Amino acid sequence: MNKPFDSLSMRVVLAVYTLLMALLLPVILLYIYLRSRKDPRYRKHLRERFGFYEKVVPDAIWLHAVSLGEMLAATPLLERFLADGETVVTTHFTPAGRAAAQKLFADECASGQLVPIYVPLEYDWVFRRFFKAFSPKFGLVMEIEMWPRMIASARRHDVPLFMCNGHYPAKSFERDKRQFGFRGRLATGFAGLLIKSEPDAKRFRWFGAPNVAMTGELRFDRVLPQPMLDAAADIRTENLAARPVITLASVVVGEDAQYIDAIIRMRAHYKALGQPAPLFVYVPRAPERFSVAQKMLEQAGLQVRARSACMDADFKLDDAADLSRVDVLLGDSLGEMYFYLALADIVIAGGGFVSTGAHNVIEPLALKKPVFIGPYTWTIEYPAIEAIEAGVLTQCQTIEVLVKAIQKRLDDVTVLDRNRQAAEDFYQQHSGAVDRMVTAINTVLADRKP
């Protein structure tokens, strides 16, 4: 039942994949070009995608974080490696991920201790150039990224590659068991897997993955960005003292109409009571949706101000801005989620009202905020199940239930106080992933030594 990465069937599949990728090279380049028409950064540093680099660091630790979210999650682990004096190369597919590495580790990039580049395209000759340039001690692939050629090339060139902060959703696992199980079989090509939860770890072990360790979730180890929290506190004190604030974080395609309906319902509720309606902070997950979301909100008759239009880089409101007269603050920026969350009394985590599934709830829990979510949580099985059981995450099956639950929570100050303490306890119980990951990596590397 369980077949290793080097089985005949996997070799055949990888051979077909290699041929397919060779044929698709023009399509890949066309995709990058089309993306660059919206985001010119895609056409910059194109040579890196083919293994040609302006700056290299030998004997580096390699971390692959495809985009912004994965890069932010990896931050605590990178901080540990850098503090230990290691050099690091980070690879990314999106400009947002690359830019995040440069912004978060500006000093280390300037000194050459950290080098962010674009990930090699899925060809062995490109990875060969990458490995020759950086001679990585080992590699870490963040979360659910599993590229067949990356894994196969790392094995071929004897670079230990770990899945880091990994998870295997139950929905995907059940499907893979019934079918060929390509995802599960790919996992057997890693040198080790650092997995968020024990149920996830069991699913990888079922396919025969080696060195599976339950290490937890890196996001619980992130250091909170105090300047963002302070800026949010100042705005609450100076501009929003009389109004509750509800942040809708990482809203995805397909949710806008439902959340706009919820906003209108809640505004009508407080208007009927003669009380100030909440300020809604609306943060689309993808930057290309900022203008679309603003248009939809305005078409619903809501007064909207974009963060980019009313605040400077340090979150200072311009002289004409008055959030007390605004219905919705549009969060049209990247890398500032903690600011938007810190403004809130209550957080709604996006993605939960569409079948593609909910997004991260750890950041609002870190700020001890009551968090609400829709019915689709299979993407964040951990820590959603544990957080719901602990009473710090409320799952709502419909928008109507969500509206009533939020209104009830806002009306009871004692419940909000209890939630803050419960969230603090929950967060502390689930921290420590960095230490567990470093230990697991060192154990595997020690076993590999002759």
C-alpha cells in the first residue's frame, strides 16, 4: 500500500511531469509576462528563475516561502537561524514574498547574511545551478508547497529537504487515499517533515513519509510588531473612542456579498437602538481585489475610506480624515494585518464562507481578540478545532448566525474580558514551534552523517 518516492510508479509520473514542464516553458513565461502587466515586479530579476544570481552565499540555509503569507509565517524560524550566525537564502515565486523578505530583514539583506531570490523554475538543470551557487546545508519548504522537481532534484543532489509548518487537510487525505495519492507519495521524498498537528502527521505517515515530527505552528512564535499595535491604539483613542470596531480579515472572492449584507444588518441593528454603528475594517486577501472590494462597498451605499488615502506610512491620519464619519475603512495594504487586527474589538476571519476554506486565525488570537469564522475550516483544521473547543474561536454556519453572535458578544463586556484571558492561555499553550523544529532538524541531520 505504501510506496516510497523512488518506486517505479513515481519514477514514471516524474518522467511525465518533467516532459510536461519542458513543453510548458513557453506557457510559464507567458504567465509571468501577463502577471507583470499588473505587477511590473514580475519581470524584474527574471534571470534568477533560471539559476543566474547577482549575489550568492555559500553554505546557506535555504527556505522556500512562495508568497507573503508563508514568508511572514517563517519569520520566527529565520530569526533563530540568523541569530545563530547562519547565512540564509530565501526563495519566492511572487514579488510580494520577495519584497517581504527584503523588508523584514533589511539589515541582514544589506550585510549579505540573507539573500532573497526567486525560486528556480521546475527543471533539474536550474536547481543544479541553484545548489551549486548556494550549496545549501538543508532546505525548508513552507506549509503545503510540494513541487515534484524541487523534491527530486534535492534528493538527486543530496540536499536534505524538509517540509516546514506542514499540514495535510483531512479532505485532501481522504481523496488521496482513494486515488493515486500523488501528494502523499511526494511527501516521502522529503528528508523530514515538521508538521503542525498530530492528525496531520498521521496522514503523512500513512503514505510512508520519513522522519515525521509534530512540531506545531510557527505563527504562534511570531513577535508582535509593536509599532503597528501602538498606532492602532492611538487611532482608537483619538478617533474611535465611542465606536466598536469589527475587522474582516483576508476576505476572499465569493464572500463580499455575504459580508456586505452582514455589515448592513449590523448597522441597521445599532441604528434602531440609537447607538453608534461599528466601524468595519475590510481587508481583502489579495491586492488585486482592493479596488473591486471598494467599489462593491460603495455600491452598497457605504461610506468608504481606503487606508492608502487617509493615512501616511506611519498610520497617521491626514488632517481631513475623520473615521467617526466613515462606515468602512478599506485595508488596501500588504504586511499590515496586525494594525488592522489591533484596531478591532472583534475579528471575522475570511475564507470561511466559501468552500475553498478559511484563513489564518492565529494573528487575531495573538492579540486576544474574539474571532468568528464561517463553516468551512478544513484548511485550518489546526488550530481551528482546538480553538473552538477552548472557546476562543466561534464558528457560524450562516451569515445570519454570525450577525447575531457578534451583536451578542459586543453587548456583553464581561464575555469580552473572559475571551481575552482564554485567548492568552490558548496562545501560550501552543507556542514553542521554533525550538521543536530546530531539534527535529538537527536530529535528522545527525542521523544522516556517516
